[in-house]
Amino acid sequence: MASNLMNDMCGIDQAARGPSSRRRLWRLPRPEGPGFVRSGLQPAGWRQTVARVTLPPTAPRHTNEKAASGRRNPWRWRAAFGAMLGLVGVLTSPVDAAASSPYETTVRPFLAEFCIDCHGGKKVKGKVDFTKITTQQDLDAHFETWEAAIARLREGDMPPDAAKQPPASELLKIYEWYQTRFVETIEAKPAVFQPRRLSAHEYRNTLRSLFGFDLEVAITKAEQTLVERSLVLKLLPEDPPGKSGFKNDTSGNPLTTDIWSQYSYLIDAALMELFSPKRREALNNLAGPIAERGFSRKNAETLIRNVVPRAHRRPVAESGLQTGISSLSGGDNLIHSVQAQLKRTLLSPAFIYRGILMDTRGAPGEVRPVDNFELAERLSYFIWADMPDAELMRLAKSGALEEPEVYNSQVRRLLDSPKSRNLAEDFAVQWLALNEIDQFRARQIPLADALKSQPIDFIHYLIADNRPLLELIDSKVTFINPHTAKFYPKDRNQMPKYRKQKGIEQESVPNHRIALQQTAGRGGLLTMPGVVAMNKGPVLRGTWLLERILGEHLPDPPANVGQVQPNKRGEKLTFRQRFEQHRSNPACASCHDKIDPLGFALQAYDAQGAFVLAEDYKPTKRGRENPEADPVATIDTSGRLPSGGTFANFEELKQILLTDEKERIVRNIVKRTLSYALARKLEIHDQPVVEEITKELNDTNGTWRDLVLEIANSLPFRKTVIGGE
């Protein structure tokens, strides 16, 4: 029997869900706040503090060059190698308990000889206590640390020079153990099924698609200003990034009474606006034509039959619909009663949560495909961050969505929709930290908007036009408007002539696509003005490139590391020379060996994003007044990567990225996109899928649409694991 919470208005189709789903107690906050006080309405099931609803369980816890200074970084290897070596704490634990296991015979002696002194027992460096890692699940949970640690061993970053060094034969055994334990024997499988709440961005899009209009704040604004018009985004708190680093990873976010109050207010506002004269067309679309005598009971029944299944994103049983329809009042109270029924639906977990209505019956640990409606929902929220549309729901209901040709055609259809711009505006903005460009809004809003919209339009172009993945790094196409045209002086004539409106000093205007034919120092995302300007200095630029593009995680810098010191009286050292003095600190050198070559290669761009080596470069007033700015003639963009590759400037570095580092970049793109699509942090059993997709895209010079298709067809996207009680 369905729960009170679902029966009053949710009435899920038992054919889609099953007659007797396993039940679980879910403790929810009692809703309260101005929205409820004003309307006097409460969603079904709130008669008790504890509502009995179907909810799946939560997932179980699961020889290279030295630094230029000739020193290795003792702090860096401790932080990076820490969690790997921390497994020494399992020397008396049940991990790999067999006496003859490779862990016992190879890894344990290695850790005891080269690592335990700094990372076990009473002595814990790098804030890593290895003795706390005691189970097989702990071992698997730290797979990323093992991956990073093996890389540090290969690069010679660890153990530090002052410590005892392992012989090459011992290192080889460790590499072979890692390859067997974490690469060759890991079985690909999906994660335990877990519902999650719609993010604020998804909630706004879903509410807009459900009713056919956006809830907006009435604001009087000047043309040259940019303001948030969405009432939803104004009221709902910003979602903190989850463990994946993305804001759609909301499974760990609490559902507070304050958020319930905002939900209630927003639903009241949406229902009130739906019945207002300005939304008559939207009401007609949902309730059918309204006669001259006004909104009828037939209109009310049609409205419920249209809205409720779409709100639940799957079929609703006729009995459930009839429960709501039969409770409608007549006469003057009809509109109020139908609003009350709809509000109960829109404040139920069935609307607010994704996946909560999927049938989770089955043996714990069972791997099985998600149902068609969950698959449709996963696909639409991945590409659109929005609810499935009518065509996707029709195919899910008929079962046709299971057919490979039909499914892949739907992936392409969703990508062809204007709503697929979400992948650029939401996914890419978070992945590449493009919101950092907003720092320029304090000085000039239209310019900041132009600097930010350029990379967004560019990434949308890569996806919409099915361009190769590596065109992210180098491309002959870019997008400019009157505010960014100054950065492309020899190609700006491709842009239509701009005529400013009378009485407007500055305004935000759309971008135009141009081909890079004569502009030096540009091409691809990395050298766009907004991207280099948001990262000021070689450290931020190198760190951003290393983490966001190459996918390497850097530990936090040591405390009290200080800043690069200015020239003393009489000194004429360049910034790079003074920086070399700063990084000579052993606690800094190891990280900077990787950061600095990348960051200094981008020093040909000033703090505003201009290319200073261009023939027509003119420093801004801000640049001329900066005593720390080096003369153009002294700028040194050459570098040497830890892998041994050398370059004279960023163009040469770009070629290294496109060749030697290609697979690494593709793998990072795959990881980031898959994590966003799944709305969770990747786990060890996702690694085989990551490697499979990476190999396919790397070998075939895959495109952005190839990437989306591969992920949409991947095992963790289309299947799930049934959790235990």
C-alpha cells in the first residue's frame, strides 16, 4: 500500500513501480514558514513528523628530473603520498589479510621501511594518520591517493632526498602491485542507488518547464546592468559543491525548514501567477480551453491530469489521480481547491527529489538497469538540467527508450535543443571555475559579462558543432563583442558594426563568431582574456591549468609560505628571478616544479588579459602604474616540464599539451563530465569505465558529442546497485 505521503496525490503507477515496494522510514522536517501560513495548505503526509516513504539506502562507505634547485620537497611528498603510505596503518588490520598476499609480502615491508616513521603511531605528518585506514573499504576509498602516489614515485618526488631511497627493484614491485590491485582487477560496476534533491538551478528549470513560464522578480534596471531576474534563484540558497565538486551533487545537502518555507512560497507564487490574466495561454495549455463562463471542473480535472504525472516525471495511477479530483470543491472555491491539490504534489518528495520513486526492491548488491523513467530523468538532467520533455516521457512509457537506436537519437535530439547550452553555462562554468571572472563586475559589468560569455559561447560551440575534444586547447574559432574586440585587433573587422543606443553609456551585447586569422597569441580556451585575467600571476595560472585542464590535484600550500618579495634598493631582478628565490624553499619547490612552467608560459598576458607581445600592445593605465610589472623585453615564457618537455613560449607548450599530454587531458575531461552526469564523486569501480571511454576518445580523436554519447551509454549511467537495509 502506498504511503500517506504518496497516496494523497502521488499515486504512482504500480505497473511502473511494483505492488509492494520495500519501505524505509525517512525523517523529514515539519514544513513551516510564510508560504504555509499564508495559504493554510500542507502537503499530504505531514500529519506526522515521520512520513513512511520508499527510499533506497545510502551508499556504503566505501625516474625523472629533480627540481631546478636540486632539492625535492619533503612537505609535498608527505601530503601527496600520505594517504597511500597511510595504509601502513593496516599492518595489523583485515586489509589483504592473507599471509601470502602481495600486500603482505610486498607493500607492507615497503611502507614499514620507507614511510612509517613519518606517518604512523604517535608521529603523523601532513595531517594524515594512517592507522585510521583499517578496512578493505578504506583501501578502495583511497584509490585516487594511490594513483597520485604512484605518479609521485615515478616522478622522483618521493621519498625525499634526505630519506632512505628504495632500490629500483622494490619500486618496480610497488608499481606492479598497484597495476594489479587498482587497474587490472577492478570490476566496473555502478554505485548504490541514492535519490538526491534537485539543485536550485534544476529546480528553477523544472518549475519553468512544468508551468511554461519563469518566476521573475519585478526589477527596474538600467540597460547596462545585469541582475538576477529569477525569483527561484533569488530565494533558494546556493547549493554548495558536493564531493564531486559540482553543485548538482546534492545527496548530502540537508533539507532544512527554511528551504521548505521557500519552496512553499515559490509554489504559491507559481500557482497564483498561473491563474493570473497574463498567464492565460499557459493555463489553457495545461487545463484546456477556458470558456467564457470561466474555469470549470473539467478544466480543473485536466489540469491535475496534466501536471501531476509531469511533476513526478513518471506515470501516476488512476486511483491516485481520482483521489485528488474527487476532493475538488465546487463553485467559487474550485480554483483554490485545485491549487491546494497541486501544491501538495509540488511540495512532495516525488517532485523535489530525483529518483525517489524508482522501484528499489531486490537483493542487496544486485546490479540492474534503472527503469525507463529514471533513465529519461538522468539523461535530461545531465544535458539540460531540466525535467524530461513529452517526447522523452512517451518513449520511456512505451519502452522504446530501451532500444539503442532510439536512445542514441534522443541523446542527439537533446544536444540539438537550445537547452543543451546548460552544459556550457552550468557544467563548464563549474568545472573551469569561470565564475571567477565575476570579480571584474565591481569595475565594469558589461566588460565582465563579455569576458565570461566568451568562453561559455565557445564551449557551447564545441558541443553544438561536434568539434574534437582537443579544440578546447587550440581552435581557430572564437567569439567577441564590442567589449572584447580590442583583444583581437586584426580580426575584429569580422564583427558587425556596433551602434550604441542613445543615452546608454555601456550595455551588454551578444557575441559574434569570428575566425582567428591574423590575431597572435590567441586560440582555444586557455588564452581567452577572461580566463587569463581571472588568474592573476604565474602561480594561479599554472595551478588552474594543472588542476582544471590536466586533472592533477595539488595539496594546500604550507602555512606561512609568504609572498614574493619586491626588489631591494638597487636590485633590478625580474619577477621571475625574484620568484626563483621564493621557490627555493624546499617546502615549495616540488609543487612549483609543476606549476611554474605552466604559469610563466602565460606571463605574456597582462592582468587584464591582453597579449603583451603583440605588435600593437598598449599597456593600460593600471599596468603602467604597476611597479611590479616587468618590461616586455624581460618577459621569459620558456619552461621545462617535469616530464622533460621544453618550450620557448605558450604556443610551443600548447603543442606539448596537444601531443604528449593529450591522453591526460582527455581523461580529465571524461572524469569531470562523467562525475557531473552522475551527480556524484567517482568511485574506484568507475575507473574501468573512465579508462575505456578515454581510450576510445583518445584513439579516435573523439568529439564532444562522442563524449556525451559514451557517458549516456556507460554502465554507471544506465545501471544501479540495490542497497541493503
